[in-house]
Amino acid sequence: MIDTHAHIYAPEFDGDRKQMLERTFAAGVTRIYMPNIDHTSIEGMLALAKTYPDQCLPMMGLHPCYVNASFEKELQLVEDWLAKHPFSAVGEIGLDFYWSTEFRQQQEEAFRFQVKLAKKHQLPIVIHCRNSFDETVALLKEIGTEGVNGIFHCFTGNLSEASQVIGMGFLLGIGGVSTFKNGGLDQVLPHVALEHIVLETDSPYLAPVPFRGKRNETAYLPIVAQRVADLKQTSLEEVNRITTQNALALFGRNDLSE
């Protein structure tokens, strides 16, 4: 199975990163896609990609929570890296109004710029839209979805919102929230075909039950997969097969799928 979103370069793993990845591969996770945050995460992310070239695959982007008054310098770095190094996606990008809307205009400008970069380089986008789903969809429609697809990472919305995502040709990134008692996805996933879903952990954040509140890790992806299987009333093998196909098709790594 494939973890389409994990920050395994994060300092939370500095003490046992190798052991954590060994647990992950032993659990049946064959590939991990790593979203970038800002300039501070690039070195560690690319080092992991170099050490595990077939398993740990990098994205390039500026996370909306790290957009500030100097965001244009960060975007220049994103543009430069995309021009000189292969990446699987532009991400994670989007809008986040959870803590503050102080830099809303800058976040919107950064999103527009990075979607255009994705179109230029023919890469999918991985979208972060915490407390900003409607605004993100409106902005994406304004920019135009022609020639771009991707994932709505950490999807926690309702069925209507899921239908909007699917209608634009995007996938739903399903993670640990699906296991939360009041997460709400038990009302959504039974009505969404597996062809529209990919799995993720968002490690080290949002650990699934029974590890909720603790450090998340990519080895817990089978817990998410089993929860999806239970909600869909299908087998774990079917969930793994279809979500893996979805991820490979999106990221264009089918040459490594055998």
C-alpha cells in the first residue's frame, strides 16, 4: 500500500527514523510520498529521497501555514527546484484559515502561482484546505482545473464536499481522522467509490485510533486501510489494490509498480 502524504523528514523522527521506516516497510507500505513545507524541509526531504529512491518520493511546494510577508522568496525557491529536480507533485499547497487569516491574500497568491507551476511541469497538486474548503474550491475554479489534478489532502468534509472534489477530477486523501469516533467520515466513505480515494497518514500528525494523540507514523497506514475497508464493507486487499492503483496513476510512477 502507498502513503500519499507523510512528513517523515520531520524532527519528531530524528531519534528513530530508520527503525520507523523498517516498521513501515514490514507492515506492507511500499512507498511514501513526502510533501514539502518550506525551505527548511527541503534538505531533509531530499536526503531521504536519495537514501530510499524507490520508497520515499518528494514533492515541492510551500505549505499555506508557512506563507508570510516574505513568501515570494519561498515561491522563487519552489520554482527553482521544480526546474532542476524531479518531483512527484506540487505540494502541499492551499489555504489554511484555522489559526489566522492575516496572510489570506498572500496564501491565495501563493496557491495561484503554484497551481500554474504544476500545469507548467505537468504535475499533480496536493491541496491543504483546513477551515477553507469553500474558499479553496472557489479559487481552484477561478484558476481553472483544466490540465491539473491531484489530492484534497486530509479530507474531512461531508458527502456534498466529497462530490465537489470528485467532480473536479481530484482524489480524497483519507487518513487517521477516518478512525475518529466523531470524525464524520463514517457518513461519507460508504457512499464514495474506492476509485476516488487514496490513503495517507500525515505523519507525525493525526495518528489513528488506538494511537490518537501520540506521534503518528507511516507504519500505521494499515489501520487506515482497514477502517476504509470496514466502512466500504469490502476486503483490506481490495482497498489496498485500488488505492495503490489510484496513487500510481496520479503520480505517474507506474514504471515502479511491478
